[in-house]
Amino acid sequence: MGKISLKQAAELTGFSVDYLRRLAKSGELPASRRGKRLIVVDPADLALLDRPL
């Protein structure tokens, strides 16, 4: 599976897009950009995140 957008990642994890964006900006969630705005992540990296309560 290829990389997915933060919106797709949010739907899979239950985290908000804003929270995932903060994690990506801080380096806690490995991410890259496609174009100027789209941030993408590897779904395998999402498994390392704690689930929301």
C-alpha cells in the first residue's frame, strides 16, 4: 500500500487531521509533502501511534 493523506489517516485512526498534522510537523509522525499542501504518511507508521481514548 502506498502513502495516504492525513484525511485518510484520520479516518483510519480516529485522530483529527489537525493532531496528525502537529505530529508530522514535530517529527513524531514521519511524513512528506506532495505538492505545496498535501501531506502524506505511510500507513505502517500509524500503527505506532497510541489510540485516542
